[in-house]
Amino acid sequence: MDRFRELSTFVAVAEEGVFNAAARRLHMSPPAVTRFVTSLESRLGVRLFSRTTRQVALTDAGRRLHADAIRVLADMEAAERSAAGDHDVPRGVLRITAPVLFGERFVAPILRDYLDAHPAVTADALFVDRVVNLIDEGLDIAVRIGDLPDSSLAATRVGAVRRMVVASPEYLEHAGVPQIPDDLKAHRIILPTSASSAPAWEFVSEARRSMVRLQPGFSVNGNGPAIDAAAAGWGLTRVLSYQVADMISSGELVEVLADAEDREMPIHLMHSEGRRAAAKVRSFIDLAARRLRRDSARLSARDESQG
């Protein structure tokens, strides 16, 4: 029996949870789906599903096979796309995810230029402040900020950002400039809870760590409103450098406690297809990497004249 059909049928049942739904998805009859799964279990000598009258669930062996089967099927699809020329000319839908403000300020402009240059490609962008699973959500590329866990995804480093405590010049003029992290306890604090739900900020400088527990006067579930409040002179907030780089440059916001925080967070472009990536993925990553590396000083909000 066709091993490709066995694997694709097994994956469909695993993802749909019932044989009938898998049969509809594959345009097959339910008995045919059952035969393919039974044949695969017989050949492997293990049960892949625990069956009830209404649904099926993966066994431990089934979960291990499911992860491997997805990779095998993806490799086969990539090989077919390559044979059809998909690896030569960018085409199709490019699906990308990034954090909200990073996506709006950096990814979207690059994406617009990319689409202008590649009319056979359309784009679907998902800008959200959460880690999105590329495979589960059918995405091609993700922007990740921070240290990466062990992963089978391919990663291209394109820059780094850092955390910054900022306030408006007007606020600092009347409230004073904090000199050490503990001074924050005497200031009005704006806490963006999308970055951290705990009312505490950790500072790391040359291997020295300090933790400041805060009593925020204003907590808000988004970096944008926190930045707006700081710019309006309400108090101090702590965000990532790229989120306020332009406002630092214009003087609308001022960084404080820079000597207390020298830790950097890497930025990577992630994708799951490795060297077999489709042309749309490879060509976008090439463009985005060049543009983001060119903007490295802006991303980290550092003065280029200082190196």
C-alpha cells in the first residue's frame, strides 16, 4: 500500500480527531481511511490511536509518528514544488508573523516593497504579541525577539534590541532623574503588562543583577498606550528600544538608567523549511535581513556616532 497515502491519511485523522472528518478532508470514503490507518499500524506493529465510539486520540507512539510524519510530508511537498519551479520564482501566499509594534514599524514597510518587486506573491501578515507556532498556524516566517529555545526551525539573526526605561523631558524636569534602579520606587510607573505581568523590573549590567519591585500607578495591556503615557509626561515606563527609537531620536522621550542595563535581546527571522525553503521565503528573508541589519542602530536606539 502507498506509504505516502498511509502517512497523509494518518496525519489527517490525527488532526481531525475522527475518521469521518478525515475522510471528508481527503475526499475518501471512511472505510478507505480505516484501511490505510490499519495497514500503517500493522506494518509498524504499534497502535497509533486510542479509539472510542465518537473520536480517536493519539497514543504515545502516534504522537511521535505525527511529528515525524509532518516533516516527511513537508519535505515531499517541498520536493514537488522544487520540481515545478516554485524554488526559482517567488509565487503564492507569503504568511508572516511578528510582534505588533515591530510588525507595524519594520516588517510592514519591507513587506510592501517586497510585494512591489514580486507581483506573483501576495502576503498575509499576523502581528500579535505572542509566540505563534509556525506549523500549527500555517505560517512561513516569524520574527522572534529574545533568546531562542532549542528548535528545528531555521534562524537568521538580523539584529538586537534592548530594554529601556524612558520618560518625557518634562516629567524628568519636575520629578527628577533616577540615578539607580532603586530610585524608581519614588516615581510614577507605567507598567505595560504585555511585556511583564509582574510589578518588578530586573536590570542586568556586566553580570550584576538587581530586581526592583514596583507599585505601578498605571498598568495597561499594551506597549503603545504605555509609551503614549510616558510621552505625555505621566511617568516612566520600560519598553524595548525599537519601540521608542524614533521618539528618543526626536527628543520626545529620554532614556534613563542606561548604565544599569546592558543586556541585548537578539532578533531572528525564523522559518521551518531549511535549505528547501520556497523562493518566496528565501527572497523575503534575504531582503528583510539586509534592511533590518542596515537599521541596527535604530533597532537598538544607539547613537551610530558612538559605534
